[in-house]
Amino acid sequence: METCNEGSSSSEKATWENLTNDEVLSCFEKSGVLLCLDVPPGTKFGCDIRSWTVGEKFKGIKFLPPGLRFFHYSSGHGMSSAFFLLFGGSAHENQEGPFVSIKRWDATTEDFATSSGMSTEEEERYKFGVKRMDFDSNLGAYQPEGFGRWLSLTEFINQEVLKRCSLDTNVIISPGDPSIADDLDKSDSTMVPFFQNVARAPRFTELPDLISFSKRKRRNTNTNTSMNLKPQFSALVSTPQQRTKLMLDSSPFLDALIRVDFKNKIGHFLGEFQLAFVLFLYIGSYDALEYWKKVINLVCSSPEYQENNPGFLIKLVKVLMTQLTFAPKALFTDELLHDNFLLPALSRLLYQDIQDQSSDVKRTLETLREFLGKRFGPSLLKIMQDVEERQDSPAVVEDVPTTFGNNNVEEEPDPGIQGYKLCYKMELDIDEDAAAGKPLPKRMAWMLPPSKSCESNGSTSE
């Protein structure tokens, strides 16, 4: 992590030193500038893929490319936060010079104010000062290195995707509180806070929990009511035949999700998938991680949908490979991480029957297989294949012999169990006779061995 203090660091100078003054000025006028005021020294501040530890003279970042930029930060006194800003486009169509946004740090909340934190007149004076290059020596330069990776990581994220998750540009994004995440009503994804200056936590589209569904199915629980499924999902588990089929292939769930919730807009589905990964990666959002995990599990458990929609599978695999380049190389080998959900999910995806798939899908899955072997080691592929073989193999139940020697000898009944049944029957008879005023019968010795359970119920043994 670099220290961003007085303008450009040594690595930044190497990027821009080959440009002439006229070329630098031209880039400056066509780019964006984020002016950050009163940011405490030592704050970790980043834009897109890069991050720095800021110094006392830090005033923001210049040379920001047009488009949606992602800023993430942490003052060290609490959890990380973030916000998106849009530079260029129709909002700055008639604006001369760089596109300027202003953020002021609020010491009372230890966070940026949602707006600029100043009056309109003061904001205009600061913008004029930026265009006059009054703050140029205190602005860090955006780095072109890694910009291509960032575009691949956020290819499908746009303002529509942000609004689907109850977010927007220039809104402070908080990770959310995992302790209350399960108690929130997520059925209305359009609900937003009334106060615009309050940080918002992301609210992702509700997905069926396949792990809970599997557990409830094995316990023969009423899956439809116990899971509180949305209407488009509950209609798919109304019969035992449907529930059994979904245990083998979750394609009906995935099809209903994309058709009803996303209106068949694959870009919005992939954009929300990418947004979840970015918010987990940079600000540690628990809700984002859970959503990302559920999407992977759902897609990898839906071979029929993959076969019927090869274009969707190709795009998702491309997005997933980009995301895994940001994952630690010990993801599948570390003792704390090796038993994670990714191993069985990717095993199902890579080692499914693809004979009827198109050549593009086969080539995509082969590319994913090669990528995983190169990124995480060739032994991972062998582990995945073993995992998939164990999942497909039938359960073997060994027949434990109950008698020794001749297997034709019938097993004698357990006197303890039979005695318990007789004792229970005897109790009922005694209670009925006692209620009728009849004398209590004596128990015969062969009916039950002496036991404390019978004695405690008023019986005597002979």
C-alpha cells in the first residue's frame, strides 16, 4: 500500500513523466477530480483497484477516467466504507475542464459527509480552485496500471444495478450488521432510508437457500412453509416429485430467479453478482459474501439451465475467473479455507456431463480448468475430481451380523425391550383396575425381569 501525500509518488511519476505539459493538461481537462478535504492522516483510502495510506497534505485524486469510480476507505477507528461516483456522461456534458466532485470529512461521525458538506457558493469556489490547479500538488494521480482488471471486475455494474440494491452514486455504503441481516425483510429491494445523509447497507435480491432446502428435504419437513420462499419459488416445491427433482438439479429455481426477479436481464444478474464480490473484497460486507456464495452454489447446481443458456454460462465463468484472480492462492489449501463451499460447487461445474454442450461451453470450462490449475496448483483439479466422484457415488450401508455362527438361527427378542413393553401395558391395566376399585393383579415372574422402572410404578416382583 502506497503513501499518498504530496501529489504523485515515485511510481506515479514513472507513469506520467513521459507526457509533455500539453498532454498532461489535456488529460487533466478530460478527466475527473475528487477533492477530499480534512481527511485525517493515516486513513486508508483507495480508488478502484488501488489504495494508499494518506498523509497530512492529501487533498484527493486527479486524472480519474470517465465512468463509475469506486472509492473505499477506513480511518482505522471502525469498519470500512465506500461510495460510487460517476464522472463524465450527460451530467458533465456541457462542463468545461475536469469533472470535479468534493467530499469533506466529518470529524464527529468519523466519515465523509454524504453531500459535499458545504454551501453551494463554497462548493463552486472549491471547484474553480481545482480547475485553476490550486490543489494540483496535493492530488494523487490515478494509476492506469490495473485499470483493465478493474473494468473486467466491474463490467456489468451500473447505476441500475446500484439502485436494485438500494444504493446510488454519492451514497455512503456500509458493510451492514451481520447480527441483524437475517431479520431484515428483503422482499422489497427498492426500500431506501428516509434520511439521505445516512449510510446504507446493500440489499441484494433474495435467493433460495439451497443448503437449508437440502436439510429440510432430508428431514421431510414442509419445505414450502418452513423456508418462507417467495411465490415464484414456493410454486416449485409444492409436490414431493418437484422437491426431489430440485435436490438433483436447481435449474427451476435459477430460471424463476432470472425470469421474474431480473426480468430476463442477464446483465443485471451478473452486475449484482459483481457488486457483491467488490463490496465483500473492499469493505468486508457479510451480506455481500453470503449473496455471492449463494449465486455460485445455485448456478453450479443447475446443469439443465446451463445447457439451455450457454451464453449465460460463458459470461458467468468469465466473471468468476476474474474474481478468483483477487482471491488468495491458498484459498483451497489453507487449513482454515480448504473446506469451503467453492470446492464442491466448482467440482459440480467442471466435472458434469458436457457431451451435449456446445463447443464454446466446452472450451470455456476447459479454460476455467486450466486457470484453476495454474492459479491454485494442479493438485486442486485432482481433489475436485475426487470430491465429485464421492458426491456421485451411492451410499454403502454395511450389513452388521446380529448372530454368531449359523446365520439361519433366528434372533431372540431382546428381553429388555419386550419387558419395557409389558411393563408399559401392565401400567395401563393397573391404572384402569385401580380406578374401578378392583384389587391389583400380581405380576408373573416370566413377564418381566425385576426392574426399578416397574417398581416405581407401583408393581411388585416375585
